[in-house]
Amino acid sequence: MSFRRLTTSLGLPDRTVGDVISGLRAEGLVEYDAASATCRPGEPFRGAAAPATGARPDCNDVRAAAMIWADGLAARTGMSVLLAVAHPEGAQVVHHVFRPDNRPQRLATGDVLPHTSAPARLLAGPCDDRCVYEEGAGPDEARLAVSVPCPDGVRHAAALCLTGPRRLLDPAGAGSRRCTEALRDAARAVSSALVGAPAR
């Protein structure tokens, strides 16, 4: 990654990023090429930077990569956000961000969603750009899930899912476009953050 891109993406002054890179270089965690002004992972990370094709990142790495994007997605849409990975009984929620309101909510992290749920159906299918929709019992209960692809783009790393009102999530309705775009943007950002994550 170029030094300029790094300072821009972090939103920090050049001097601060330079100091951070110097510290990481001193520990051997980053190599910096002054001629091209690019940074790349140091020796300890080189084996992890190229996982075997088809290998999935560890779910803890997926959760770590998704945390900031899931928080932003919840704030942007006003809905709760689930991150789920494949499980023999469907999909297991590994991260849950509450919707930003004062209504009572229950933490879903650790829950296993059935095979009929949107995240489980998405993870059971091909890794592509589709959205999977699931209606709940009430008008404020629906889920819309998209894939967080592995960096190789061949397999799912996880499913990112919004939970909220049907009128805003139903792909057949006019109100779903904004939420669908926000969901896909967040999934792409999480996938990009997984580059170099150790595979399992």
C-alpha cells in the first residue's frame, strides 16, 4: 500500500503515519520501500498473506475486520447488524450490533440461525453479489443478507445481515435500495480488510 493511500485511509497526518511505520519497521512487522513509497507486510506476515485457495479466514479475524464497518452500517441504516459464519446447523452469529434506538434488544452473538434464515441460505449458496431476504412474523421483522467474500472471491468468509422493518429491506419494495447499497458497501470493505488474514 502506498504511503499516501495509507495516510488518506487512516485520516492521520503524514508525520503520525511516518512515526507508526517507523515503529513497525523497527519490529520487523512492516517493510517500507522509499523508492516507490509503498509499505508491505514484514517477514512474520508473509506466510499468512497468501492463504490456500478456498481457505476461509478465521472467524475471529472476520469479526475483527467487520467491527467498525458493522457499527457504521447500524448507524447509517438505523437497524441491527449481524455477522454470521457457516455452521453445521445453519449460520452462527459471531458479531451483533444493536439498532441505535431505545427499544429493548437481546444480544444474538453465539446464536445459531436455522438453515431457513437469510444468512444460512446465503452461506449455503454460491459466492456472488446477490442479496437473500427473509420475512419475519411482524412488520418490523425482516432480514437482508449479503456475502462477505474471502479475499480470493471464491468462497464466503461470512454473511453480513441487516435486521429491521420489511418496508426498508424487502427487495421488491422501493425502500430497500439505500439499505442494500449500504450493506454491499460494508461487505466489500470487510472483505478488503481480510486481505492477509490467516486462513483456517
